[in-house]
Amino acid sequence: MSNLKRTGQARRVTDAAAFGRVAVLLGGRSSEREISLKTGQAVHAALIRRGVDAHPVDPAQVSLAELASGHYDRVFIALHGPGGEDGTMQGALEWLAIPYTGSGVLGSALCMDKLRTKQLAQACGIGTPPWIRLDSAASLDAAVRELGLPLIVKPASQGSSVGMSRVADASDLPAAWRAAAALDPVVIAERWITGGEYTVGILQGEALPSIRIETPREFYDYQAKYFADDTRYHCPAGLSAPAEQALRGLALQAFAMAGADGWGRVDFMMGESERPLLLEINTVPGMTDHSLVPMAARVAGIDFDELCWRILETSFLRERAR
């Protein structure tokens, strides 16, 4: 039996032929290309095993015109970062009238923008670590003064912890700001929260079991997420039943707040107050052998191939809306 928090029903597909010809978009040109290739290859293989007529398509090598002329009935978006996860590809597919997986243009764009996600969360009463936008030398001083040290510096529009730095000494802050600004002109400094890091996967309106993440590194960075063997994942996360229910409910609330739908992942920190603080919302999470949504899905009784199938089912939401 699936261990999911049920909040609604989505269309279920029993015959692979109902999906038609499927393009799995992977790779792309973002800083997360390497991980997108891994995600897309794993998804493509899973769909093939389930009898889906799936084809890998790399937008870095194939133009939108070629995609449109490929006679695809729908698209599985396995692109991470700008150009694939930020509403750009979603908008192009809307224009081409090709249904696709996951969130639409608005939800994708908003969730990719960490600054505006935090601003919206704050307005909706969802806790998030205090932050300051870094846009001048004066803002660096204000960040240290108001947020204290250590703090975390991050570009607003990158995923997979790309461009993020932990700053423990004020003298290191300018370099961290420049490194993040090289990827995105919008940079935020966020108060460092000491405590547990949790993530909740979302699948077709339901929250998967939460995962608690432990890493011996300074924080859960790019290496810890995709390559390190010393990162530990706890699922179930070890929370009490009421705390687990509350965290999963908050994840669903944050996901809906941002206009996201279909599938994704919501990340939190939980400090000494044990109040979950929203870090970010991912609308196209990784699907590699180190990835979190497949891990939580397994605990819920959903194997990887079935997970990919259910994500592909979310493309019918776009079809119905059209």
C-alpha cells in the first residue's frame, strides 16, 4: 500500500500507448547540464522498460523547430536550472501546444526565483530563514550586521546548490557575492540555520514521506547531492507522527502557494525552535541514483519505473487545461 498523504486524484494511465510518442528533454545549456543528462537518461530507460515510446532530446543540440517537427504527443521535462526549469521551456511548449510534465510557466518561473519564493512565503505566513539581497558593498555590511555569521550566499536562479557559499568570516563575503553574481545578478544572503535539513517530495497532489539529510560537509552542496558516498538519508525522517504530518502538509501548502503542480520537491531547515523554515521549491528535482524523490517514493511503495510513469501522467493535466 502506498504510504502517501492523499489530497486529490489525478488521471491514471494503464496503457503505455495512451502516452503516444514522448520526448524526454535532457541536458540543455544550464550549469546543471551534467545532472540533467543523468536524470534524463534514467527517466528514458525507465519509460522504455514500461513500454513507452520515449525518445531522448537534448535542446542544446536540437532546435525547437526540430522538436515541433518530431511529432511528439507529449514531453517529459528532465531539464534542471535556467532554460528548462524556469518557465522558459514550459512557455515554448505551450506555444507549440505540446503537453508536458510538471508545473506550468508561472509556477516554474516563481519557484526558480529563490528571492520571490521567499517573499511570497513570508507574505503567506510560511516561515523562511531571514535574508538580505546583496546588491552593493553597503548591503554586505548590512548582511553581517543583521544576519550574523556564518551565513549562506546564493544566486537566486540556480539549483543543485550551484554558486552557493557558506561564509563564516566577513572578509570572505565579497568573494562569495561575486561568485554568485557571476551566475545571476540577483544574489541573496541568508541566515545560517543550525539544525536538521528535510525534504518532502510531491507527486500528483500528494506528499511523499519526508527525508532527513545528514552530510559531514559544511552544507548539502553539489558534491554531497550527486556524488558523495558519505551523505546519509533518513526516510522515514524520524519525526513524530504529528510533526511528520505537519511537515508534509506545509510542503503541500508551499507548493500550492507558488503555483506549482504535478510533481516536485520542497526543502526545509528545522532549527532549535523545531519550526520548519522553507528553503526552496524544486519543480524538476533530480532523478539520479542519489536523488531524493525516488528515495521517498520507494518508501511509499513506488519503484523508479512507476514513479516516472506517474510523473508522465501529469502531462495530461496540461492537455486537459488546453
